[in-house]
Amino acid sequence: MEKRHLPPMKTIVVFEAVARHRSFIAAAQELNVTNSAISQSIKKLEDFTKTPLFERDATHVTLTPKGEIYYLHINEALNTIENATKQLLPTHNRVTINIIPTLAMLWLIPMMPGLSKRYPNIDLHIATKRPKFDFMRDNLDLAIVCEKPLKASSPFHSHLLWQDELVLAASPYLKIKTKSLQALLKEQKCIIADNPTREDDWAIWCKALKLNTPPKSQQLRFETTLHAIQATCNGLGIFVTHAPFINQSVAENTLIKLYDKVVTNNYFQLIHPKETQLSSSAETIKNWLLAQKDK
């Protein structure tokens, strides 16, 4: 049998990282090596294949046409190796899920004692890498996202949890003097979660209901959604937020929903890559999460 004609495996790993990130710097950070080491590995691979794989300028790194084809094959081969390795491991009981921090705190974590009691051998690890995360880089099995339904051509399997709803929340003890919604926005402080992923919630809700957005003089800003929810529970004002974030508080009567909800085009979805087979533990967690979506 002839010896396999393979490049050094280290150069393959480096090539995949650079191609995936389209960046030498990002690949170096991921692999914890110097930029020079990345450049040397790519040169060694290009010398071995006698083919330029990347085009470089001062600010951009792009794959050549042959580099693109090579990347598709290499990515598929590395995924096959990864999946085969996972199958050989005697136990694979750790499951990592990336989830919106507020949803983790107010929906998932309160249910975890029941999960631990039912599946004591599964170690569920919660990650909150946002807004951008990568299943391979971050060693993720599952993720919950809120976005438009994924297309059939998406690289991810998607399981719908809930359609996104924006609701107006308030403390049940807040004294509301008016029945007019527009007047209410002038009467009460309008609590805002002052972060990029939530800053448009009020605007979307007001636009759907044909209301004027609250002026700055009526706004009360907090750095996180969790802080904003706690402020609302304490009667400091009213707050537009996503229904799953406050359903538990509504059930406990620490918050109430006022007036009409606004249904958006987004969905909370449980996703995982099509190219990677879930471990038995991850499959168990996926099914458990889907069974909890109405709780």
C-alpha cells in the first residue's frame, strides 16, 4: 500500500481556522499561536500543494477559487474526524448550550433542579456568548436564538420554541390613573434596557400600536434587562420586553402584562449544526428543552 500523500496535520488545522475566520489574526487568537506561526503554516501548506490558497492585502484575507474548494473538503474531513472521535469517547455527558443571558436566568436555570433530578449524569453547561458565537470554536452542542425562522438551506437544524412577543409589563401594585395607552406613557416612567440587543424594543412596540415613543424625559435606563425587570417589579415604571423573560414573574404575580402584545417576525429557536451528530446527552437535553417550552 502506498504511503498517503498528506500535508502536515498542523497546517490543515491552521488553514481551516484562517479560512473560517477569513483572518490570520483571528485564527492566531483561536489557536493561541503568533501571527507569524500562522503565516508560516499557510506558506508550508501552499508550498506542499503548489497552489496559492489565499489572496492577501493590507486589510483583507480571501480564499482563492481553488482555496474555496479545498476548504469545503477540509472542513468536511475535519467534521468527520471530530464526530468519529466523539463516538469513541467512553462518556460524553457534558452538554453546552449558548443562550440569551436573561432567558438563562429567568427560564432555564429555575428549571435545572428538575433536570438534575431526572438526568443526574448529564452536566449541562450554560454559555452566554453573544451576539456572535461559533459552535466549533466555542465547543457548543446547542443554542437558543431569537431571529427569523431559518431557511431549509441553513446549516442548522431549527426547533421552534415560541414566536417572539413584545409585552408591556408593570408591577401589579403600580398606581395607574389613565386608561389611555398614550397617556400612560406620559404618566409613568418608561424603563429601558440600555444595551444594543434591546434598545429597539420600545420603538418596535410603539410603532406597531401607532404610539409615539417615550421622550427622554420619561425614560429610566438600566444597563441590563435583568436590572430593568427588577426595577419594574419594584414599581419604578413600565417596561416593554419579550414575553419569555417575564412569564415566570407573571405566574408569581410580581408583574402583570398591560394592554396588547405585539407579535414580531422573530422566533425563539433551539438550533444545532446539521453537519455534527448530537451526542446522546445533547439529544436528551434537546428533547427535554422542547418539552419545557410551555412551562
